[in-house]
Amino acid sequence: MSWREVLLGPTYIRHRRLIAESKTWNQAQIQAYQSARLAPLLAKYGDNVKSKASYLKDPERYQRASWPILTRTIRTGGTTASPFAFKMDTYSRRQKERAYIFDIWSEAGYRPFDTRVVFRGNIGGHLIRYNRLENAWQISPAQLTRKTCPDVLSVLRRLGPFFLHVYPSSLFTLIEALGRSAFRSLQVCGVMAGSEAFPLKQMESFEGEYGIPVAHWYGHSEYATLAKFCHDCGGFHFYPTYGVTEFVQFDEKRFRIVATSLNDIGTRFVRYDTGDLARPSTIDCHRPFPRVDGIEGRVQEFFLDRDGGRRAFGPYLFGIHNDFWDKISAIQVVQRKSGRLLIRVVSRRSEVRSWLEEYLRQRFAIVDLDFEYVKTIERTAAGKHRFFISELRHGPRE
């Protein structure tokens, strides 16, 4: 174990061992582990399935030991578009998360703290930034343009072998920006792609074309459930020691993913409806964890910047985790013309509009923005609304 792993702390070490142990369990052992931890939570919070609205209505009911020194507030928009703030364990949750994420990334050959290049989030005004503790180079999607591509390529070529950490959509944005031949010249050992759908055929096509293994997973911001994509069966396996995941009938072909977190500090999610849907398992796999054939959650979406380049939409909006979400009730982005976006906003207070506009113009610096303030944004039958709509005649090219 490296010194960096030791610094992650005792919770990381405990879950690292627990993950290895759970891979030897049978179904009865998995059920026994989860039942022992689920029963007291159901006794305290009830066994009904709870929507996000339950937590918005009475957040303190579900919080435990939520003092500032032990927890911090996480804000997210979520797929229902309702701004959502909850308490997250400051220390143990991060240690636990690393144990599981490292196990997922090992599917692509990654070992803890191998050199990593991150292309999936905003890093302010920097084009490239290095995090020594993480051994990770961060490249800003907002700052990557035709003009800055040579500088990025120069840095990447000097790195030697590295792993690429992306959204599935931002992976293809990066390849398009750098060029396929330039991307092939880089020593990419593996790709870790999460936070949105990665269609199986698209993943297989990428691996076949570039000979680079992919690690893919499903999780969500509330840290109550986590699943690893399985290359053996093409489905997703849910870690039984991360949280308790249930599948509740939604229609004839799909189930709702209902999750219970096993975190002791902060907001406790108990039989929480994640809003995502799963297709039930139809084939057997040698891996013992609970399994589904596929998950319907956030999809890949792209917009066109001023240069006509295709940009992954996810990093620009879903990467926001500050009090931005407290200032709005809902948001939707529409593209009708290349290099220009219309931002529809349901704002809580008119006095924050200038702040919102300035913040979003900095974040979406590679396009021009127009703003429209509305009373409501239409939702789908499932209670969600589309965050991004492209009305371009031919849409962003694939």
C-alpha cells in the first residue's frame, strides 16, 4: 500500500478489505449483511419509499451528527431539476468512496494514484492544473480551444503513460478537439468514464478502435448506491457493502432504483427513490453482487461552440456543486444556433439575476448566452425535465 493510500485513513482501509471479502460472499451472506444494517434504519425512518420531496420538506429529520466540523453541505440540481442540498460526511465518506472508486477503476488497469488526466469539470480560469497529492492533471473543458490544443498536446505527450478520467461524452469531445491521430499518439493506458450513460456499442467501438480498456460505473450525488459495469455480462453489479439497493416495479419492463445509504453521519437516505430506472437482470453472471441489465439515467448530450466544435454538456452544468442551485428553482438550456445558447431560468429572486448571468457567462465562455426568465419549465411524465434541448437542424454531429 502506497503512502498516499495510507493518508486516506482507516475508513478507506476498512472498506478496501470489505470489498475484497464481499467478492467471496454468496447471496445469503449478502442478504444477512444488508438486513442487519437496514432493519434499524427502517425502524427509525419508516419502510415507505421516499422521494426527494420528503427530504426537501423535512431535511433535519434525516440528518445525524450534522455538525459543521463533521459535515459539509452538498448542493446539486438533480434530474428532477429541484435544487437539493444535503449534509455529507466530511471525512469518512471520502475515504470510503475512494476504496470503491479505485476498485472500479482497476477494471481499466488503474492502480491507486497512477498518473491521471481529468477532463470532466471546471477548474476556473486555468487551462491545466496539477494536483500533486492526487497525482492528477486537470484540463479545463471550457479553456480547451483550437488555440490552446497544441499546449495541451505538448503536456500530455510529456507525461508518458497515464489514465484518462472523463464523462463518456467529454471523452469524445477531447478526441475531436485533439484529433484522432494525435489522440492515438498519446500513451493512454485506460479510460475511467462515469456520471452518465455509456452505450455498450459505443464503448465497444471505442475499445476496438483505440485498444484502450474502459472502466464504467453508475452512482449518484447522494452516495447511497454504486454499481460497476461488468465487461463479462454487459450489465451493472451493485456493491452490497456500499449501500442497500432495491428494485421497485415502475412498468412492465423497468424498475425504479431505490437506495439506502449506510453512512452514519450526515443525511441518511432510507429507501430513497433515486429517480433512475433499471432493466431487470435476464442473464447469469459469475460475479455475486446484485445485477441489472442496464440503467436509464443521465444521457450524453452535446452542444456546438463558436468554432463549431462539439462540447459535452454535462461538465458545464452538472459539474456545479456550489450555492448556484440555491438561487434557482429550475433551469433549461436550448441551442438553436451554433455558438449560442438560450438559458431558461426559474429564479427564486429577481435580485440574483445579474449574478446568475455573470456566473454562467464565465462557465460557458465558449458560447454566447441569452437568458429567458420563466415561471415554469415543462416536465416529462416521469416528473423530470430536459436540461438540454438541441433545436439545430442536424444536431451536433456524432
